[in-house]
Amino acid sequence: MENRESYPGEDLLRGSTADYERHIIASALERTGGNQSKAARQLGTTRRILMYRIRKYGIDPRQFGGAARKTRSG
């Protein structure tokens, strides 16, 4: 495995990219009421990849669907 140098700002870029991706995923889940299949379609990816990223970023999809479920049953 190649040992590569770390450059100033590299960690900042990685963190910013992760924050942006987390925000985009959360927005899609909010728009779809927590429906992962619909969110994946909106994002142009598969549900499997979306689920991987949801776990990676520690996002709880249930937090986006709770309010929608309560209004339908209430």
C-alpha cells in the first residue's frame, strides 16, 4: 500500500464533503417522509447505496417519517 502525504486542507475538504452529503440525504428523506426508496430515486442512486450512506453518517430515517405517519393515523 502506498504511503501518501496529507496536504493542508485535505481533512477540511473531506469533512465539508461529508457534511454536504449528509445534508443532501437528510433533505431527500425529509421530502419523502423517510421513504428510502423514493429518496434514492430522487438522488439518482440505489436504495442499497443510500442505506450504506445513511449508516455511514448515522442518520435515523425514522425521524423524517414520524410526523407524516402520525397525521395519517390521527
